[in-house]
Amino acid sequence: MKSIFASLTVALIVASVAGKDRPGIFRVHVEANANDTASFASSVSAIFSGKQVAIERMPRLSERDVVAFYPYKTGDGNYGALFQLDEHGRLALDTLSVEKHGTLLFVLINARPVAEMQIDQRVSDGRIYIASGLTKADIESMKKCWRLIGEKKKR
């Protein structure tokens, strides 16, 4: 158990170092079967719920699947955002929302956990809504990577 935690910690440190060089890191991981081997899943303490859960090591969605986003300011000084996925991302989200119904979804932005959501319905529109937890720096880095929803495509 300690080795799994140590390997996950190392992986998150590496991801955070890599995230400093590249703006707009967006990763979505899904809760895994607790009996999966260490090659496929890591056991972690969920930040928001406090539950001990296994998460898939490979993200189901990444920044390559995002085509646009729409940020907004929340009342507490943080930001939230709506992310629009491309066709590949839309199909992946639709599939995982059916296959993994009732499990947890973990969203990391710039290698930092920002959302933990329970999958309670099918999501077929290709959009992920993050209610809060983003910083102004997150929004600025995302603007370098993706267009705002409603803007025409960059040439």
C-alpha cells in the first residue's frame, strides 16, 4: 500500500513539473476497480470526499480532447468553466458515463485536482462543467490553448 502511494506521489510530482512547462493540462480520471493491479490503478484518498478509492492511472480524457471553454468568476474569487470536447472526447465521455455510472470522476487542471464528481447520468453533449476551484492563472493558461466557446476557430 505504501509503495502504491509513493508511486502515485512521484507521478503527481512529475506531472506538476511537466505542467509548469506546458499550459492547459486537462486530465479526467475515472474510479477503478479496487482489485485492479498497480499497473492499471492507484489507491488514493479522494481530496474532496475523503474516501479511499482506486483511480485509473491512464486518463480517459486529456487536453487533446478539448476544443473550447467558457470561464466565469464565482463569488468566492475562484473561477469555474465549461469545457467543450471534440468528437473523440464527446464519444469517450458518453461511453464512460454509461460504463462507469455511479462511480467517481476526477478532473485535474494543470496537474492539480479541481473536481470530483459522481457519474449519475449519461453525458452525450461533450461538455464538462467545473463549478469552481480554478484560479486566474489556470484561466490565463487555458486561453493560450483553447478558444472561448462562441468564438470562431483560430486559423
